[in-house]
Amino acid sequence: MEVCEQSEAFAEEHGGVAFSHTKIILREGDQYYYAIASRRYPANSKVDLHELDPHELDLVPIPASQIWPPFPTQFTQAPEPLPQDCYVKRPSLLYYGDTEDRDSTELSSLLLNEAEVCEILRASPHPDIAQYLGCIVKNDRITGLCFVKYGMNLSER
């Protein structure tokens, strides 16, 4: 099992903000999970799964259907193998399961909507918009969006 993402969460407490928990996204094969840990793991630190109390760590599976939408055959599939000068955009799973955010369990809808917009822009390209190369597809589902990677970002430009 590998750690894919992690983020500390804070909550209001006594008129201020205090650490609440760390949310950890894990992957084993093609299955993703999230877990809540009471220990602090800042974004730049490494989570050692052996240090976590297995009784405290409740792994919650994230269904693939809620992350990756089915690939519509009329969409563009990214070239295989991927070009070396590309950037693959994948959704962050850190907000999955947040009870305040209804869209957190509808990541597949958000990814599909973004792919639809990219397909429209691909048909009418503009020099000031990143060039879209197509969808990354695995098991007939969109797992990422592929773009040309540029030599510098907007701030550097």
C-alpha cells in the first residue's frame, strides 16, 4: 500500500484554529482508500504506515466509479506512449468524503465536465490556452487529462 496524498485538517476551537486530523489517501493496486489519522503529518513529511495504529486507521474504500468517469468513445484518447513533454492532470482525492462538500463524492462528474470542455477547446484551439492532448484511459475510464508541458509557468512568463 502506498500513500498518494495527505493533508492536515484544522477546526475552529475556542475562537481560534486547532489541528483536527490528517487525511491520507492510499492506493493498493487500482483500489484507492482514505483514512483519518489523529497524528499530524505536514504536507512535506512522509507518512510511515508502520507507525500508524491499525486500530485507529479505518480505511474507507473510494469506489472507482466515483473517481473516474467512463470514457466516451467520441473523446480523444491521449497518445500511447505519452510524450515526454506532457503534463497529466489528475483529480485530488483529499476532499472525497467531506460531508460539507456534496461534490466531494462526485469527482467523476467534475472530471468528465472538464474533459468535455477540453474537447471543445481542442476543436477550436487558442495560442494562449494549454494544448490538450487527450484523456488518459485505464479500464475504459478517464484517469487523467493530458496537456503539453511548457518550459515555464505564467508567473515566470
